[in-house]
Amino acid sequence: MEFPESEMFRTIFYEHYPVVRRKLAALVRDESAADDLAQDVFLRLYRNPPDDPNALGAWLHRVLTRIGYDYLNKKARERRLQDKHELLFSAEAAPPSGEETVLNKLDQEDVRTWLDGLPERDRQALLLRYSGYSYSEIAGQLGINPPVVGTLLNRATHKLKQQAVNSYPQTD
């Protein structure tokens, strides 16, 4: 199919544009983007029309679907990139204040004191777990059976909580 006359293309454009635009608007859910994408569909039609004029409707549908999905994929990539930028800049937003630094150090000192009050095996198990070791690696380091690690960690955590509760003054 060739467009020797611009009148033939104009007729096809006016006949099919509303349907193409409506389908794109439903697909991308953005009216202004649908206008731009519909123009792209008809620009492709003008530059490279289908060989069979009877297949024009199917050709338009296939092209508009491809253009719509390409647009949606582009928007998704942009959103992911924007999310990465927001995470990056929010993480670098502000260094901790002097007060936050002091409070963090005090918290760390409290935890160290509580850990020092635990039996050696419990302390080692907790330190290994919160350093990223797996249960099997903890079992290997402590010389115990792997099924025992969960129970050991649970009991050590309970003892650590008790140390914390006992360190604060009781109010009546």
C-alpha cells in the first residue's frame, strides 16, 4: 500500500485516529501521552505502510500496542531510576547530629555492658548471628550441633532482654 496522494492518507488518518487514540489512552492512562503516541503510529504508517490495504486495522492495532508498551516500559524504567536517586539522596541527606552520635554511643555502651553480663557462649552466639553468620556457621564456631543454635539464640536473646530490663531503675 502506498500513499501517492496525501488525500488518501488524510482519509485513513481521520477514519482511524479516534480509535487509535482511544486505545492508546486506555493502555497508557495518560491523555496527552496518548495524543503523542497516536501521532507516532500514523507517522510510522506514513513512512512504512502495510503491504496489504485490507490488513490496515490489524497493522494499526499491532503498531499502537507495541508503541504503547514501549512507552509503559520507558516510564517504568524512569520510575525505578527516580526511586534509586531518591534512596541515594535520602541516605546522604544529612550526617547525624552531635546529639545523635552521643546517643548512639551510649546505646552501644549499654548493649556492650549487657552482653558482658551474659555467659561466654551466649555472647558469642549473639555476636556471630548479628555479624551475619548462618546457623550452621555459628554451630561450627561454637562446636555445637546445628539444631541447637536456634534454641541457644532464643535463650541468649531472652537473657539479653532481661539484662536490659534489670539495668533500668524500676518505677513504682
